[in-house]
Amino acid sequence: MTNSVVHCKRDLYDVYIGRPSKWGNPFKVGKDGKRGECIKLYKEWLCFPAQKDLRLDIKAELCGKILGCWCAPYPCHGDILAEIANE
């Protein structure tokens, strides 16, 4: 079962992943870089040993879910969450 990321105001979703949810990207476009850079930072951050429990939660709680964020249909940290959930 695969995940998808949709816009949280235009589409139906199962789990909200934007700020301030626990799934939110702590790296902000503008402040921390461009969209792609912030997504890359988020992916790297999730690989830190301190985020092990969050990675386990991603697999347990997001697998097969439709993820809602403000970014969709543009590239989004939700794409990273979906990738991890589907591993």
C-alpha cells in the first residue's frame, strides 16, 4: 500500500503533516533555504540517531495513509515521509 501527499485544503486526507504536527518540517522555506534544500535538510535530519523513534512512528502510523500538507502538488517533505513509510 503506497502513500500519497495532497493539499490539505483542497483534498481529503488521513493525516495532517504540516506544522505544528509532529510530522512537520522544522526547516522553513526562506529562512533555511529554498524548497528543495529544506526537503533535503528534513531527509538528512530524519537520519540522525535522535530521530529513530520518529522514523519508527512514520512506518507504524503513516503507511498507506493519504498525507495532507500545504505544499502539494509541489515537492514536499511529505514525499520523504511517504518514502520512509513505504520502505
